[in-house]
Amino acid sequence: MKRRLKINGFIMFLVIVLSALFPHIFFRRAQVASWNEFAKIFGIMLILLGQIFRASSRGYKAEHSGNGHSLIQDGPYAFVRNPMYLGILLIGLGIVLMLFHWWTAFIFLCVFIVRYFFLIFKEEKKLLAVFAQIYRDYQVRVPRIIPSPASVLQKDIAEYLPLKLPWLKNELGSMLAVLLIVLFLEGWEGVVNEGPGIYVREAILSLNVIILFIFLIIYLIRRTNNQQKDASNKSKNTL
């Protein structure tokens, strides 16, 4: 785990250094255009959704994996087999949409594939060795990291994104840090190039999106708590 953190830290450090040395190459200039505003709002949505995926999948795994002795096949792991990596993918694409030129998305995807697909294949070998046919059947049913359109359209989001307040608290620091840094960089660049007026308008739009996601988080937490209560009541009734 420490080696993984060191590699991820080095990649982040490299990105920060290159962006600081060559800002005009990587950063997108703020423009008063509907497509640019849409990209930024959609970017915030991807960042927040990615953070929710990470909080849900980490918390669900910690609560249901039995310290690695059980193969989790429901919750976020019924949506994709690697929901935490899906969260990272969404966060990265959201940051690109908010700050960088479009072509940097290709660089990000290449780095993501090289970095995380190696880890995924390595983890899959371990899971196959432990769970054998059970994991093979799971591989057939659930996609690796890109969800199927049917699962997105047919399922209620609460089915594959269970959420509890303690899970969210564990991710709250990184969630706020990423969001505030990206919003600051995007806002500062807009003020420098277009004046404070554009920052006020974009801040209002960003705040509306954040409020919507707060309502989504409340909905997911309440649904998860209600489902847990229903399951507990059913188990009591069967005894």
C-alpha cells in the first residue's frame, strides 16, 4: 500500500510541476461561452460523483468484506467490479473538464490505463486464486470499470451507491480538498482573464450543483439506513 501511495504521489507531483511550469500549454483560458460553462458544471458533477463512489465503495467494502474473506458482489460492486477506480476516473475527468485543455483528457486516460489497469489485473489474479469459480461468474455478470447502460438506466442510484455518514466522514477531507483547490484554480484563472463578474456567475452555478449533490447524499444516506432497518426487521421476524 505504501508503494502505491508513493507512485500516486509522484504522479500528482509531476502533474503539479508540469502545470506550474507550462500553464499556457495545459490550462484552458476562461471564456464566456455556454459550452465552457457547461464543461465546468459537468466537471464539478463528475468530481462530486466520483467522491461519492469512493466513499460508498470503501465504506461498503470495509463493512461487508469480512477482512477479505468474503467476495462482495452487491452494492457498488454490483455496478462495476472496481468502483473505487471508477471514482478516481470520474474525479480525473472532472478536473480536466474544469481546468485543462480538452486534449489533456487523452493524456489522463493513458496514465490512468497504465497505472490502474496494472493494479486491476494484479488484484484479479489474487481474487481468482482465492474465490475461483465464484469470481469467474462475477466477472461474467459485472463489468470491470465501465458500467453497462442497462445498469445505469434501470437501477435506482441508491441500489448501487449505498452511503452512510461515517463512510462519508472518512472521505470528507479529500473531497473538500480536491473540490476547493479546483474551484480556486478555476475561479482565479477566470478572474484574471475575464474579471470578477464571471467568477460571481460561475460561483452561483457551482453552488447550485453542490447543493443538489448535498440533497443526493442525504437521499442516499436515508435510503441506506431504511434498507438496513428493513433487513434487520425481516431477520427478527424470521427468528
